Amino acid sequence: MKNKRSNSASQLFNFTEESYLERTSRPIYAIIFLLPFIIFYELGTIFINTDLLNQTQVRVVAFVWMQDFLKCLGFGDKLAWMAPALAVVIILISLQVASRKRWRFMFWDIWPMAVECILLAVPLIVLSLFLNSSAYPQADPGRFQSSCDPIQTGMASSCFSVVKNSLLAMKTTTGTTDHRLLANFVTGIGAGIYEELIFRLILICILMTVFQYILRFNHKSSIIFSILISAALFSAHHHILFLNGQFASSTPFNWTEFGFRTIAGVYFAGLFAIRGFGITAGTHAFYDIIAVLINAVFFQQ
């Protein structure tokens, strides 16, 4: 029997009720599936850099944006530091309520969800390797690429953006290879959650509202324009950061990196429309993890 409930704000398509695809696209599944990622990100940023007064140096840009927004609403520094994680949960709970979908959760769905996210990340990994090998045929195979490198010559492009003097670029007395690898894992997981929250869940919903209800575009056109604009902004923010009320350069611009991340943005947006927030954020996080591993194993000096 087909699900007769209306589409939720977090998903554009419905599946057969109580099927794996329908269950795992529910916001409640996104909360439980992503909770370990959120905890790992929070604990990772604390234990890698114990200077809690300087936490903005270990946060992805999307997370810092949420912190700054909450501070503007009157949240204190300590509460604003913890609130983005709580905001993810609150937003997803609100979507679960609005969707009127069942709250039932089957724990044996977790492992298939993880496998699905890994498999969905593979096409982006292959595309990244292909584009970078074509763009940089003479690249130094010993170079380790991160999103803070001055020249992006790594074989697997990252899909996360970090603030200047970030976790990935920290120079510490304990800056071992394992330390940097863990730092990349933490940042990639944080990006998977918070970049998807901002550029897919929040931005696409806002753009859909503007195009469909204010500009009076039809539904199909609204979806296309929303996906393309969100993908372009997602790609651009990896090169130009907006922090403290001003723009600043992040990684040097080149068309290969911008094009790949735009394609990745379209891919994540389509995935979000079909599979919901949990699978999309998980795929983004696993992509970054796999990219970090590939660069560390095959292209690290």
C-alpha cells in the first residue's frame, strides 16, 4: 500500500509505507542514525584541542555560522557552543512531528543505512579521482591534500570548509600524522551534518518557498532552481568564507574543484529529495572519511 500522507518538509518523495526506504527517510531515523556522528564531532573537537575558549578554530564554517546566529539571538558563549548540536535534533524532531509519520524505529536498519551511505559516496569518490587526475596529471603523488592546502593537487577532493587557522591547519607540538588524520575525520563528519543542515535542509526549503509561493514558479521549476542555487552556493563557500560580517578567501579558486563540488551539491540535493536528511548527511560524512583515508594511504608523504 502506498503512503498516502503528504510529503514532509524534509522529503519530496514518498515510498511504500513501512518499507526500508520509507522508514529510513523519516526524521526520527536521521536523529538516531546521526547521533553517534554528532557526539564524535563534539568530543573530537574537545579532545583534539582542549582550549575551549578557542573552539572556533576547530569548527567547520557551517557550525560557526550556527553559533554566530544563536549568539545574535542572545545565547551565551557556552550555550551557543553546545546549541548547534541540539538545534539539529530539535529541527528533526519538529520535522518528524510535522510529517505525521510513525515514530517507530527498528535498530537493525542502522547497519543497512551505513552501508547505503558508503555505497552512495562511491560515485563521488570515483568522480573526484577522475577529475583531479585529469586536471593535475603531473601532480606530486606524495602531496597530502586538505581543504586548507594552498594548491588543491590531492587526488580526492574534500567536501568540507573550515575557518582560517582551523583544525586541519593547526601547528601543534603533538601534530603527528595520526593527529592530523583524526582531525580530518572529525571535521569531515561535522561538515556532513552541519553543511547538509544549512545547504540542503534549511536552504532548499527556503528557496522552494521563495520560488513557489513568492515568485509563483511551478513545482518542477522551483525544485530545479533550488537545487542548482544551493549547489553553487555550497561549492562557492569552500572557496570564499563569510565570517564576522565579512568575506575572506579560503582555498584558492580553480574550476576543477568548483565544478566537482557543484556536482556534489546537486548530487546531495537530489539524494536529500529522495532519501531525506539522514542518508544525505551520512553519505556526505562517509565521503569525507573515505577521501581522507584515500589521501592518507595513497598520497601522503
